Amino acid sequence: MSVLYLVVPLALLVVGAAVWAFVWASGKGQFDDLDTPALRMLHDDGEASQNTPPKSE
């Protein structure tokens, strides 16, 4: 029973840190656009590598 006096405040500190980290990241704009970075990799080099002539030195 006495272990609860240690575990409960420690769990509250961990939860508080997680909530603070989420609020901080949300305020910094980390969750603004979740779809574009995943789709950008599909369009990176597809057209650019096919339309550019090879470099001659």
C-alpha cells in the first residue's frame, strides 16, 4: 500500500510531462500538415529526372 504513495505521484508527473510535450509541439506547429510530407516523396523525382537532359562535361 505504501508503494502507491510513490507510484501515483510519479505517474502524474509522467502524464503531466506528456501533456506538456503535446501542447508544446502543437503550439510550435508540428501537427499542422500531416499529409503533404507523405505524399511529397511520391512526386519528388518522377518528372524532373525524365525531362532533364543528361549533363555533359
